Amino acid sequence: MEATNNKIDSIKRRAPRRHKSDKFPIRVHEIMLKDAFVGADFPLRAVKWMRFGIGFFSDVVLMMKSSIHLDNHKGNDQLVKAYRRAIDNFHHYTERHRYVCAGVCLHTIGDFYAHSNYIDLYSLYASQRKLPMDKELLPVFSEMMGNSDFLAFAKSQGELRTGTYGLISDLIEKIFKTKPKPGSHTLMNLDSNKSINGGKPFAPDATFTKHEAGVYLAYTECRNLLQHLL
């Protein structure tokens, strides 16, 4: 038991690294998982296949599956259901040693923070409720999806949602450099510090961006789930 506790403490002390690319897609998903594994004695096979699932398999093989990337979702109930399903499926797949599928579930959880307005809403909610705004104290969604006060606040702001994404419309936008539509993936996503919304500060006086908050929360939830495998 003492050895196990030491492993957990080692994971808890680990913070996600900063990377030159500063993007949320394949590279950050994979490194987020690798960082979360640090300090724990996981089977190499599990690490290898989960990393394949969270990165290449999700973003390339399953690129067009919106349920994996949480685009085109709207409403508190739909986002809570999708997030809870990802967590439940993660446990289901790891129990059966289906690590690629487990990695896909972690990708979905990461994309919740990158593609939804959760961080935007929580910033407003924390500001109004005078809650701590430090990055390390931000709650993951599994802690807030049962919080009736937060969900009521989210509903008053139009509810939780993710950006609309369509392959053709996005290609037209990029080729002809048209102005992104309100509520689009382009305007909402936190995929990078260079994205329109991702590069904005988490709060007016925050020293970190919304993208950095998203990466930190995705890493934290990933780490929390992996602790159950110890």
C-alpha cells in the first residue's frame, strides 16, 4: 500500500509540460497521456496502445466521428451524458484490456475542454461566485457536472455547447478566408494559443490562457482516471 501511495503522490506532483507546438491535437493528447503515466508502474503494452488510441487513431482514423471529438453538441444534458459516457467506457475498456478504445475515451475527454464553452462559462461563474481562479484549483467537469448551481448558471448563459463543425463549410472558410460564423468550431475552440478563443486569457487578470487551462484540466482528468488502474 505504501508503494502504491508513493506512485500516486508522484503522479500528483507531476505537471503537464509546455511544448513548442502548443497545439491540442495529436501531439498534446499523446504527451498529456505520457505525463499522466509518469510515476506509475503501468504495463508497457497498455501505455503503447492507449497512446495510439488517444492520438493517431482518434484524430486520423476517427477524424469524422463527431461523438469522439464532441463537435456539434448542444445543451447541458447532452454534454453531461457524453462526458459521463466517456468515463464509463474508459473503465469498461480498461477492465477488458482494450487499451486503444480506452485511449479514444481519453481523447473525447480532452476534446471536451478544447471544443466546449466549459472554460468560458466556468471563468464567468468563478468570477461571480468569488471562487479561486488559479489554474491548479480549477475543477474538472466530473466535479461540476452534478453541481446544480453551476448547471443553472450555464443554462442562464445559453447552456454548455461545442462549436459547429462541417468539413465542407470549414474548407470553404479556410480556402476563401471567409469570416467564421458565430458558434463555429473556429471561433470557439481552445486547440491552440494561436486560435481565436484559445489565446485569450482565462480571466482579465489571469497569467494563463484558456488553451492552457484546457490542457491542464484535460491532463488532470486523464491522470485521475489512470490512478484507478494502479
